[in-house]
Amino acid sequence: MNMNPAEKEIIDLLTEFGLAANLGKTYVALLNNNPTTGYEICTQSGIPRSAIYSVLNKLESLGIINSIGNSPKRYVPIPPSGLLEHFSQLHTDRIILLTDALENLDTKAEAFDFWHIHGYRNLILKLREAISQAKGKVFLSIWAKELNQLESELMDAENRGVAVSIFSFTKLNRQFGNTISYNLDEEKLKKVWNSKIILVEDKKITIMGSANSKNGNRAIWTNNKAITEIATNHIILDITLAAQRLKFDPNPIVKPMMKRPDLNLDDMLP
């Protein structure tokens, strides 16, 4: 089967939803030509005849394709919009069942106060999750590349009334809440400094680490109070130092972030 990049991406993504590669190939082949027979699908997809009918039966049992007629039987796929709705409903149902099952487990909450995040994509997903569940405040130290991938969640957070404070060394395409930036060129900065990220959600959850999309990325998620305080203070200090260099008053921004709002941190710095 000669696949174009879009078809390969669809098949790869379908595997992440639990469909084996042959199931994804068959679905894509049916999108390109339907209704069609099992034999014709073999020709289009490259799947052996010995395997195609078990693949078709599996897809039909999942509600992703349907069969019509006999001698020969032909197959039609659920349309793309229907597939998206199918997966959405399927995963919603599974999440509900899993939530109920997990709530019945007797677990120790303190065992989960520190979590390693492996891989850049998992980092972005965890950042989106944290912003989406924020109720009061989100503090971020971030570069433009990562901020671009969090825009939707940050917009939703602001619409919910969440106070957003952002510090960045790089020039950002847009601002949210209180945004402080040195406006440095990100490509030039990459040559001398590796991208890092810190997120503090509601002063309870911290995500921090490297933000490297090319190599095996490493970061952490934690609800450890001491680490969250350190992460918050790191962002406060960066904003305060930026205020001295860029000549603005940091106190309206950093005081709501501080454990002691009565202090003026910039007065303590030389």
C-alpha cells in the first residue's frame, strides 16, 4: 500500500486509540474506495488475504465499518466525523467506568506526590491538563514554542477567571494576564541555552524541567509543597530582576504570587 503522509499519520494515530496497524490500514483503504470487497481491500492495503476477514470482522464488531449484501459481501466505513464521535463517546464511557473503579481502590495519596514525565509530547499534555484544571492561579516560566501549544488552554483558563502570570526570555506571539518578556530571539537563544519550563497551578501543583522536542525530554510533576514554593519563588525572582532591567514596578504582579505579600522583593535586591 503506497500511503501518502496524511494517511500514514491517520494510521499512526489510530494505533494510539488501540487499533492495530492492519485495522487502521483497512479503514483508510475503505475511506479511499467503498463499498468494496475483502479481496479488493487486500489489493489496496497490502494486508494478506489470510488476515483480511478477521480484520474486517474486528472493525465491524467495533462499529467502525459495516457490511452490505452477499456474494460478494462489500464493506463501507463509518465517515470521519462519525469515527471521531465514536471514539469520543467510547473514551468518555471508559473514563467514567475507570473513575468509578479507581475511587474504590484504597491507595495512599502521598505515594503519588512526585512523578517523572518522559518525552516532550507527554510534557505538553501534562501542562495542558494542569492549566485546564486550574481554579485560581497559573504561573509560568516558558519559551514561545511551548506557549504556542498552550494557547487554547490559557484562553479557557482566563475565561474561567483564572489569574495568569507569565515570564519568558523569548519574544512571545501573544500575551495572557501579566506577561513579562525580555523579547529575545528564540532561535538565537537556543544556541547558548536549553529551553526550560516551570508551571505552578493554584500554588499546589508544579511541573518543571527541560522542554526539548528533539531528544528524550525529562521533566517532573509534583504536589510537594516545598518544591512548589521553590518553583514559585524562582518565577518571582525572574520577574523582579526583569523589572529592574526593563524599568517597571513588579509588585502588582509578584505580590499575589508571594507567601508574604507585604514584602517588596525589589527593595531587597541590590
